[in-house]
Amino acid sequence: MMIDNVLSLISELSRELDEEFLNISRKIETPCSLFLFEKYRERLKEYRTSDGTPDRQIYVENTTDLLKREMIVGNFLTRQGEILEKKRLTLLPLFRGRSLFGAIVFWKLEPVRKRLPQVDRLAFLIELLVRLSEGYEAARQLEISKKLTEVSEKCLDEEELVEKSIEIARELLRVNFLAIYRNVGDFFTHVKSCGAADYSCASELDSEKVKELLAEGVFLSSRNLKLTSVVFGEGKVKSFVVVPLYSNGELEGLFVAADRIENPMEFRIHKHLDENDLELLYDFSHRLSLSLSRLRLRKKLESELERLKMLQKENKEYIELQRLQLARLNALHKISQAMRRTFLRERIIKILLLGVVNEDGLNFDRAFFFERDREKLFLKPLYSLSRECISMSMRASFYGDLYQFLMEASMKELSCFKSLDPKNGISYSGNKVLERAVLRKKTIYVTPAILKIRMEELYQLKSLVGSEEFIIIPVSGQHGVEGILVVEKNSTASRVSSTYLEILELLADSAGLSLELAENYDRLLQITKSLEKEKELSNYYRAFLTNILQSLETAIIVFDRKLKLTEINRSAERLLGMPRDALIAKNIEQFSGIFDPLVPLIEEVARSGETLFLSGRKVPALGDVVLDIRILPLFEQATIAGVILSINDVTERYRLENELKKRERLSTLGEVSAKIAHEIRNPISVISGFVNRLKKSTSKEKIEKYSEIILDEMRRLERIVTEVLEYSRSGSGLVYEKISAYSLCNEVLKEYQTYAVDKGINLTLEGEKNASFYGDKNRIKQVIINLVQNAIEASKETETVRVVLKTTDEDVHIEVINRGKLIPPEILKRVFEPFFTTKSYGTGLGLSICKSIVEEHNGQIQAESDAEKGTVFRVILPSGGE
């Protein structure tokens, strides 16, 4: 009933959406359409139009440009029917939060901004419809999942389970077709399918093709025509999903679901199957896998049960032995539990011996405990206990529970608990039998036969025990053997089995650990007191560090992993102009006006763990101040726990540095003024001489020749003046933007392609295509043009000029390489000096200007020339744009 109400609400909101759009189209009096954004296809699909039938799509390559949420006029790739073309449109994106839901598109380019009404409600209605549809679909799937659970619980046959399950799965996914394939080795064979009659699939699938299908998961036939034809042949399938079916970790088969059945009552932006449908089919596959495993396990258990019944009849004695062993294991558990409840050494030994000899415990006749003296290499006898001396009131059955008996009896003074004289110690050094027990932690079962052979080593122990058949078990903890437990076997029992020995070893190990804990208990108390003192000291240091943080001139802001502000110092409060209480525990999005330019960088540092440094930046919300900003990851046990934002106000330093650069440039210009005069004097002298010749000459041919020479010298003068002006130009007018290094270099190489071909030179572009930096595009382009032109001029015919792009954590490297004549070291170190040149023409300012431009961008330019690499000019620019 609730689902029907949701559908009714979706239908009502759809009508309201249509009315809202029609009201907008009537008010603006301009043909327009409402488009909805299909995230998985990266396109806008026409939903309603003010004229005609909606059948158009607009492809959006990058939604970043739309985040400004302003009207955009541009060329968009548009499809109408089979026609795909670029159209110039006016587009108004519809956003909710940071999510794009659609756009209003105006088909005429006339301005509409002034009469455009508010569209926030339109975006709200679209989001509400999407969320309601998602909720409806989740509720519908939950109802169907109940059917799947009922089938899984009731079906006892695999074939029936698969048949019913895929019918329910088809209803769950709401697809036209669902098929299952089984893995038979080199290929997968079709087992079962259900759905519309006009759907069919391949009877077999090659294993390699299955790997391709499972690797991608979701398929749109328009994009994956090749794989679509593998599964469906010539059938017209719009979209399908493929998931594996595993059983006990092995790939047993796969499911193929095709084409979602449309529900006119729903509001779904895209009609094809998507990642959510893939996840849903994965869930179904997992549930079916568990159901199949359950059925197979049930059959296996039924088979095992039958086998066990047969064994029970044939091996009653063995089953009785197992029951006895279970009782001993239960006793072992209760004895160990009782020993772990105390930290008193004597009480632990009492519990151990009582548990060994009690008839409800391990039921041995007698037990002894010998303590190990590590310094003297002795085993000191401490206590012994016999089963016969335990009265009826001291039996576990009297207490009703072995654990309760051990806890209460071990607290009493027991007359039957005999203390031995530790002076009668036994040396285990050189005693091969006892060394095996103490040093190698081996259990030794001493029988009369062994006693005859090893009487010399076992004489003292046998004298204390008084029996010719006993067992020696090392009582060991994590740090070595604490002592040995010697037990005399039950006189009424046959030979001790290996399982019985294992139980004794487990009990001895548990006793060893308990004795170690008791031994370390006082030490732990001392450590606890020490830790309390250290905690007080830690609190002092924490307060001390907090005071340091608050006293720093640098503004410090700390965000957690979810970008919630967790710490801030006084300098940051002053910089932001807000008190600490208004900032702490707030998400970064609540200060969008302040941190907007830094949010993407902070998110990147939180994701990658790399440090970013921004030098000389301005944040509009903080006024006309220049800041050095460092964004660092906050690590906690090798895991990124948050981000630290360190901000320094460097306005005064930045002003002084710019002033210093200007003075240095003026100083440099003064030094080279003489060189400029010399460069200008030569063409002026030539012009003067040929002007005098013109005055005297009457020959038209000479006049033309002299005039051409004068014009060449004038051009030379103009080029000299231009380069000098470029050299003295200030970098204050730089226009920074994000630049693709690959696109910029490719643009330069295309411009010089004809020039290089004429000289017989090859141009190539290699390296990182995604390399990018921030800078003035025209200025950096001038640098690359100069380096490429020099490289072409230095190369011989058939040689290659290579432009190679590389990236490091913080920089982008642009290398221009040629294999022409090498530059001698004495010339190489001077190539960036103003007016230095080895050419017979030119001012020698080209590389000096390049150096100046690169340094304006806080970068470096380097030159090297050797026989192995050739001549390399390398431009290094910070990728963050510092």
C-alpha cells in the first residue's frame, strides 16, 4: 500500500514538474527544453520541450564548467535521431548541492537572462523525483527479496532452487531477460533463461570472453557492440550486466541480465542498466551461492550422518572413548578457567593439582609439582596431592561443578595438600631425560621398561614419586618452562593414550601461562603506577604543545578526514576574523566563502597524502593580503587522519621581493646599456653609409639594392629594440591559468612543422600527456618557441628534435633535445647571459629572455650538452603554480 502511495506521489510530482517547466517556457517566450542529466552516459537527455517532441541529447564532456551555475553559451555536441552535430546553444544548468540533475536549453541565442524566472524549484522537483524513485525501487526490491528468502529456505532441490530463483531475480531486477551459464572448463554453457520471447543468447561462451565480460560488468550495447554480439548475436539489446556465480571459492557460472523493463509510473533519468543493477545482481548471485552451498552441505551432512550412524553401531567402544575425552576436555577447560581467575602462585598450583587428581577432573592417582630454579639448574619439589586423601566433602560432585569446587577448595588450608622439602631438589643439568623435559619442552611417559634403561637419570625422581610408571609434563609459558608436573596414572586404567597426553600438555601450558601472569602481576602494578606518572607528564606536554601552537605567528588550521575543523590557533582566528567557538567542529563547506579556492587542493591532500605548497597566493575572502599556504597530510599510525593548513602572511616580504627584483633588473639594464649601444651602432653605421651612397648614385638598380640593405638594417634595429624591451619587461602583467604542457608543446611543434620539414628535420613530442602547470600561456609559449627554433637551427638534415615531458611530485619538466653540434663547456655556462651569442647575427638576448620568463614563474631553466644525451635545454615549472 505504501509503495502505491509513493508511485502516486511520483506521478503527482511529475505533473507538477511539467507545469513548472511550462510556466517557465511561457514566461521567457523563447523556445526551450528541459534536459535531465544521465550520469553514466555523460549526456543530457531531453525530457520536455516547449515545441515538438523531445528526442534530443546533448553530450557533456566535463561537468566542471557547469559548476558556476550560470547560463552558458557555447557549442555542444547534439544528437537528434541519427543526426550528430555541433550546435550553438544557451544552457542553464540545474544543480542541487554539487550534483548536476539537468539543464534548461534555449534553442535561440537571443538573450533571455532578464526575463528568466527562478529555476531552483525545478531542480528541487527533479531531485525529489529521483530520490522518491530510488526509494520506491528499494522498497520494491525488499518485498521481492522476501520471496527469494522463502524460496531459499524451502527448496531442497538444486534445479528447483535455480529455476525459481532466477524468475524472482528477473522480477527483482525488472529486466526483460535473465540467463545463467555453467562453467564446464574451457567454456561456459547456457543452462537456463527466462524472459521475453524475442530475446535469445549464445549457447556457449568462451572462457576468455567471459573474463572480458566479468572485468567490465555493465555494458551499453552502443559502446560495447563487439561483446554484445558475443552474448546476444544479432539481437537488439540496449544494455546488460554480467556477474559471476561462485561456490566454495570456485567460479561455477555466471548470470546475464538484459534490458530493464520500463515502468511509466517511475521517474528514472536513464533507462539502461547501471552499476546499482550490477550490485543487485551480485547480491542475488551471492545469496544463491549461499543457498546452493547450504543444500550441498545439507546433502553432505545427511550422508555423513548416515555414515556416523553406521560407525556408531560398529564402534561403540570408540564412541565411549570419545565421550570420555570430551569429558576430560571439559574438565581441562574448567581447570584452566579456574587458574586464570587468580594471580596467586600457590593457589594456581593448588588448582592444578586438585584438577589433576579429582575424579571429576583428570582422575590421576597422584600429582607432584616441581619448580624450576634457572640459576642453579635445579627442579625443586614444592607440593604433592593424592586422590585417596581427598574426603567426600572435598569432591567436585559435592559442589555440583568442578570449577566452583576448584575456586573454593583452593582458598582453604588443605591437610591433603602436602608441602615437599625444596632442599631435595633434582639437578637437570646433564640429565638427558630431565633436560628433554625442561629445555626441549617434551612430555615423557616413563614406563617400567624405560625406567630400567634410564634408572640412573630417573632414580631421584622415582624415589620421590614412589611409582614405576608416571608422566613428566613441562609446565611452560611464553618465556620458558616454569617447572614440571609429574602425575602417576590411574591404577585402574590401561596404558595412557596419546590424546590423554595431549590433554595433559594443554593443561600444563595453561598452568605455565597462569604462573607467568602471577609472576608478572606485581610488575604490572608497578608499570601501571609508572604509566600514571607518564600520563601526567603527557598531559603536561600536551598542554605545553598547545601553548606553543597558540603562540605561533603562523596560522594553523587542522581538519579531520571528513574535512571537519578540529583545531585552530590564535593567529588563524585573527586571519579569518572569527572566534574559535564559531569554527571548531564545523565542516569546511560551511566556510565556502573563505576556503572555496582551497577545497579541491585540501581534498587532494586528504586523498593522496602528498604535501602541497602555494607561494604568494591571495584568497579573495581574506582581503588584499599575500599568503604562503602549505597543505600537509596529518598521519596517525601511517594512516591519513586529516589535513593541516599552515598559512603565513607574507604581504610585506612579497612587496620587498618585487621591489628588489625591479632594482636588480634596473641594475642589469644599466650594465648592458653599453652592449645595447654597440649592437645598435653597427646597423646605424651601415644605414648611414648606404644613405650617403644613395645621395651620390643615379643608377636605379643601385638605388633599389641600397634601399633593400637599408630596410634590412632597419628591421635588424627593430628586432634589437623588441628583444631589449622584452628583456626589460616586468612580470607583473602575467595572467595565470592552468595549462596542459602537452597541448602547448604540440601547438608549438605544429607551427614549426613546415620550417622543420624545409630543413629536413623531424619533430617529435614524447612523455607525460597529463602534465600541467599554472602560468601565463603566451609567455611560456615564447620560451618553448625560442628553444625549439634554436634546436632546429642547431640540427643537421635528417636529425630529430625531441620535446620530452616529465613530471615529479612537485614539478613539470619540458626538455628540448637535439643531436647537433655539442656546445663546449666554456660557452654552455654563458648561454643565458644577456647579449652573449656565438651566431654572426642576433642580439644574444633570446635565452636570457627565456630565463627571465621562467624565473617569473618561480621555475628554472637548465642546459647540458654531452655526447651521450646530446644538447638538452630543460624548463622546470612548479605543477602547483607556486
